[in-house]
Amino acid sequence: MQYMPRNLVWIFSKRYIAGKELSNAVTVTQKLNAQGVKATMDLLGEFQTNEEMVHYYKQEYIRLIEESAAKELDNSFSVKPTMFGLLLDEGKCHAHVRDIVVKAVSHGRFVRIDMEDTQCTDRELMLYKRLLEEFPGHVGIVLQAYLKRTMDDLKNLVAFDNGRGLINVRICKGIYNEPAEMAYKDRNEINDHYLLDLDFMLRNNVYPAIATHDKKLIRGAIHKIKTYNISRDKFEFQMLYGVTPELRKSIVEKGYTMRIYVPYGKDWFNYSTRRLKENPRMVTHIIKALFFRG
Ligand SMILES: Cc1cc2nc3c(=O)[nH]c(=O)nc-3n(C[C@H](O)[C@H](O)[C@H](O)COP(=O)(O)OP(=O)(O)OC[C@H]3O[C@@H](n4cnc5c(N)ncnc54)[C@H](O)[C@@H]3O)c2cc1C
């Protein structure tokens, strides 16, 4: 996929990305809000080593928060810490992400730390805990059901919380290519663990953001929510912009909270190729277009 011409990949990526500009993300979020759907806005970019770029990304997040507040959007923010140099200098990264959280909190908003590959897991959990201590109720983390360590991480977070009920976890399958010693590879095994993780969260006062487009998992989640009689303000569903809009609609129609991940920005290529790889039909379309266009 990385050898595909960028122009061609862009044609197929457009459905997954609000656009290259902040104003595009605002427009998409306004449309979602009008349908009764919340958003989490994400500025695209990761693994940054250049200080000037780090500065640019931070200013862009600050602008995004101000713009969201001014336009009274119903949204939160998602941040990838490697955009702020997590793997180079954890202290500096914490300071940058903290500045973003301070700005978000000043407008009563919520920031979620996305989870990246396994080089980042411990560091991102540590960053989350530090921010949670300072900004309780305003930060969340992501855990990946494909990782064998995830149940231990959940137990650790619950112990850290010590009964305060502040832990907020987006549970997803996981998107990175991890070694078999660390990650389940079998689809059914990942699904089983997803539901075990969710079960643990529901029983231990952790707010779950149930991030999936998998109908079986959504059915399983709703079954658990009903079994444990969990009230609707104690969890939410999340999906990616451009993926399974009909399924999204059916969940919204049931009256559940739905939040859509709305990515935007000039660094769209890596995110897009991950989405296109998840959708095998797209790869066929791209290859056809390579031959038929012009
Ligand atoms: C809101 C949100 C935030 C996320 N944050 C993270 C994160 O921080 N870290 C991380 O590692 N991963 C993250 N992910 C990605 C996640 O880990 C999965 O890779 C992704 O959601 C696909 O898994 P699935 O549960 O939808 O199941 P799948 O089995 O992959 O998909 C189920 C069905 O959904 C449809 N579908 C899924 N993807 C596509 C697509 N791209 N195009 C078209 N149809 C598709 C297909 O019909 C498929 O059969 C996030 C996902 C969501 C929804």
C-alpha cells in the first residue's frame, strides 16, 4: 500500500478523513452533532521527531479546542503521544500533552490518549495516570483487546483508581502488527477477550467507550449492558468516521450514545493506509483504478 501513488490513495481515503483542514473537521462534526452523534476530533500525525512540527501540532490542537468551544460543538479530542515525541523524551511529551489538556479543561472538555504500538503501551499508561491525577474526569485512555496484557492493565488501573470511579477506557481490538508472544492473532480469540475485558469494566465501575464496527461484539456488549442493568450515561459506543454508517445509525436509533472518531490534517497517509488495509475490497478497487484511470 505504501507504494501506491498518494493521489490515488487520497481518492479512496476521503471517506475516512474529514479533510486536510481544521475547518473540514468542524463541518463534519457539526453534521454529526445534527444527527445526535458526538465526535472525538483527532489531528493526524505520529512518531514526530522534529521540534518545529511538534510546536505546530500543539498550536493546531489549541486552535481546534478554541474553535470547538466557540462553535459549541459536542466533541472531545483524541491525541497520539508519539506526535509529541513520546519515544524520545517522555518528560517533554507529558508537558506538551498537558498543555493541550489544560486548554481542553478550561473549556470543560475531555481528552483521550490513543493507544499506539507496544513500544508505547507502558509509556502511554503512565502518561494517562499522571494526567488523571491532575485532571480527574477529563482524560481517558485506550486499551487493545488483542494484547495479552490488557486484563492485567485493566486490573492495575482499577487498583490505581482506588474506588473513585474515574477510569475511562476506550476498548478496541487493536490495529498494529504485534508479535504473537504479545498479541492474540486469531479473530475469535480477540473477540472473546474483547468481551471479557468489557465485562470486567462493567463490573468494576470503569466507563467503557465500546469502539468497534463488529456486529457480534456490539450484540455481545448490549447483552452485557442489559444483564448488568448499566445506565446509559455509564458507557458509550464509538466508531470511525466513514465506517459502517448504517450500523452506526441503528445504534443511535436504539438511543445509545455514539461518538465518531473524526480525523483530519495534512498527515493523512499512514492513517488512511491502515483503514484501507482493514477493508480488503478497497485494495481491489485501488488496483482496478490503477489500470483503468486515464
Ligand atoms: C473510535 C475508534 C478508536 C480507535 N482507536 C484505536 C487506538 O487508539 N489504537 C488502536 O490500536 N486501534 C484503534 N482503533 C482501531 C481498532 O483497533 C480496530 O482496528 C478497528 O476498529 C477495526 O476493528 P473492528 O472492531 O471494527 O472489527 P473488524 O473485524 O475489523 O471489523 C468489523 C466490520 O467492520 C467493517 N469495517 C471495519 N473496518 C473497516 C474499514 N476500514 N472500512 C470499511 N469497513 C470496515 C467491516 O464490515 C468489518 O467486517 C479504534 C477504532 C475505533 C472505532
